Amino acid sequence: MRKILLTATAVTCLALAGCDGSTGGTDSGNGPSTPEPSATASPAPGGAALDLGTPARTVGAKTVGILEITPMTVVHAAKSGEVTAEYGTFVVVTMRDKSLTANPADEETAAAGGGWKWVEPSGRTTAAGNGNAARVVLAKYNNHGPIQPGDSQLRAQVFDLTPAQAKNGSALYTDGTKAPYRWAIPAQDSGPDVAEVGQQLNP
């Protein structure tokens, strides 16, 4: 009798585990986005999205250094100068990156399996720089490369999204250890530097 009960319990556990959401797919970076595994679609410490302005300590590219990343401001725009969003809306997320350890630290790149993506409530993702996003340049936030210990840089990630995608989404960053961090991004312009970012988008 005990053996039957244990077997039934194991079957029930397997049924409850069901699909782990890892049917996946690859990110095209353009047009309709593709499903991501559930572990990536709902990341961040504790599984909940962080608020805009909340810092996260992440491991730097190639697991070198500690980089504190703080997304600060989001601006939604249809155009940047002469560049029009291919899918309707540029979502520009600015952040302050600070190197906290004795070694220079940088953000992990998409080529190395990290970097930034936009996550829709459904869990579907779009890579930063997709569509016409890579053509958007904000001089003050166009920083890159290793950050020296104790220093910080202002940076920006730009997503080219449909208006529907741009609502109730979040920005996902995957660090040098493949750990995910996610911030909820408001559907309207928000943060301390909205006016400045808007002026840089359309000087």
C-alpha cells in the first residue's frame, strides 16, 4: 500500500512540474519577438521586477569585477532626429553603471550570452538595438568599455517596439554569470532626466 502511495505522489509531482516554459526559441532582434524560457522571462532577485531607480549589483563581463547598474529614466518616442522607429516606438532606458571593485568592470555583451532585452508580460523578448534602435545616438549616454574602479558611466539602451509591446514591459539584463536582473519600465516617460533625454533624442 505504501509503495502505491509513493508512486502516486511521484506521478503527481511530475504532473505539477509540467512544462518548465523552456520551449524557448532564439531572439531574432527584429520584428515579432520570440518566447524565452520562463527562468529568463521572470528574472531578478526573488523573481520580481525591480522598480526604475533601484540599483542591482551584477557581475561584470567575463566574470570580472562588480558592476552596480541603476536604470534611471525611460523615454518613449516615435522618432530620434531623422530616424523613425521601424515598429512605432523607441523605448529609451538610461542607466548609471558604477564599478565597485578593484578591477575594471563592464556590462556583459549579447554575443557572450548576456546584455539587455525587452520582456513583454507574456515573457516574449526583444534584443536591445533591434529595428532602427541601433541608429539612435544620445551623446551623453553613448558610453561603453570597461569602467575603472570607483568610476561610473551614464549609458542607454534603446528598443524599437510596437506600441503594444512598449506597454507594461520590463528591461532584462543578464550579467557575466548569466544571472538575470529585471526592472519594470513604466508605459509613460518617467525618471529624473526625462527632459534631458528627450532633448538629446530630438535636439
